[in-house]
Amino acid sequence: MAGGLSGPSACLGVALPNVPAVTALGPVGVDLAPVGAGDFDGLADVALTPRERLALRRLPSEQRSSAALTWWACKEAVLKATGDGMFVAPADIEVSGPAEEPRLIAWSTGGERKVPTRLVDLQLGPDYMGCVGVLSHRTPLARLIEGDELLAAAAVPLRTTTG
């Protein structure tokens, strides 16, 4: 992995369905979506920059829904990590294309943010896809943890004292 990552601070844990994420690297945002959720009219107009819309139109029609959803998930992950949420329109930020390594390219309004942002695609099987955004110079390693495994790891026997 780029950057020679090592140690627990470089790890990110994601648990479904409520999607808590934990990292010591910096603020984190996660966006997950069912495959096919990007297949509706108007998404490109609301969520994509002019350059992204042009790239979307150049794709074969069968790839457009997945591509639009990938852009959307990356933008949502960034906006959740920065705390901007829906106060910033997704079309105001530009991220790399779906066939590229995910990264934040630019903020279209308000100048470029100086906050380092790293994005990681989440491959969640055939039914879901997602992205994690972390405000950090270091790229996290993403690990999907099933709920039972997470609960077992967190379980600590209670100590009692007498006397």
C-alpha cells in the first residue's frame, strides 16, 4: 500500500448495517449504497461537476449508473468527513473517475480546501458499494468487520471488587 503504512493507527474498521467507522488518522466519513441506487434521472445534474457529467456521458450506457453511484459515494464520504454534509452541494467538489484510484481533486466553489483527504473504495459484494473518506495525509486500510466479530472483540469481562 502507498505510503508504507504500518501500525494500528493506519487501520479503519467499518461495521454494517449502522456503519460506525473508527480511525486514529482523523475525521472519517462513510457512504454506502445499494448497487443500482444511482440509476435515476437528475443524479448527474445534482451531484456531478460539468467535467464529471461529460465523462459520464462518454461511458457506455450500461456503466453509467454504477459510475454515477461511485462519484456520489466518494463525494458523500468527503462531505461527511469534513462535517459539511448537505451544506455543500456534491456538485461543488470533484473526485476522480470510477475507473481511477479514488481521490479528491478539487472544491469547485470557495477555493481549494487545504485539508488533506484520502478516499478508499469499499467492495461490499454484488449488492452494495461504498467509499470511506478520511481527513489525513495517510491512506487508511479499510477492513469490513461483521457485527458478531465486532461485538466479540469489544466484549471485556467485568471486574468486580469485594470488600
